Amino acid sequence: MYFHDPILTGMSFAWDECSIEEAARNGKIKTVHYADYKWFSVLGIVGKTTVTVYGTR
């Protein structure tokens, strides 16, 4: 997740983890075959990135 304030401060804030390693750990996947990501943004101000990992347990 991220937030960008282009008008008042010009600052950007991001939080949470969206790495392949973290997604594999959360899904208990030991061997990663491939990964996809989805990126959603509203006017470049608020957004969310989702990583999906596919592999074997």
C-alpha cells in the first residue's frame, strides 16, 4: 500500500511487504515456479500492489 501527496508536501508513504519471498513464506511455498503481480492505483495518489507466487510446497 502507498500514499502520495503531490499537492501539500510532495511526500510519499508506503507500508507492508510485497516481495516474492514474503508471499512464498505466507503461502508455505518452498519452490517458486513463477510469480504474478497486480497493481491498483487511484490517480497515482493511493495504490496497492499484490504479489501472487506459484510453486510447490
